[in-house]
Amino acid sequence: MILHPVISENVRAVGYDPRGRILRVAFLSGGTYDYYGVASSLYEQMLLPNPWRRVGRLVRSHAYLRVA
């Protein structure tokens, strides 16, 4: 999965697997998480500046797993 850098105080980069509907979020604090069952429209919002402020609550409502 390719991670794309974003402008954010919390998030370093995000990636998306459309087949599996998996959103990967790499945080500046060092953790990387996969969120499952995420719509592509939510991924697109994560590519905008400061995504965690706007849609972090929506992302956290999905099942997740720390991958790194």
C-alpha cells in the first residue's frame, strides 16, 4: 500500500486499499494503524490538510489494528 504524506499536526501519511476498504494511517507519534471497512470518500477526506481534526472521529468508529 502506498502512503501519501499529508499536512497535519497528527498524521504523517495515509494510504488506501480499495479492494479491502482498508485505510492505513501513519501518525507523527510513530504508530501506524489499519482501519477496516472505510469508504473511499473518507480516504479522500484524509488527503486534505488537517484530516484528523475533521474526520478523525469517523475513522475511529471503524475496527482497527496497529500494524507498526
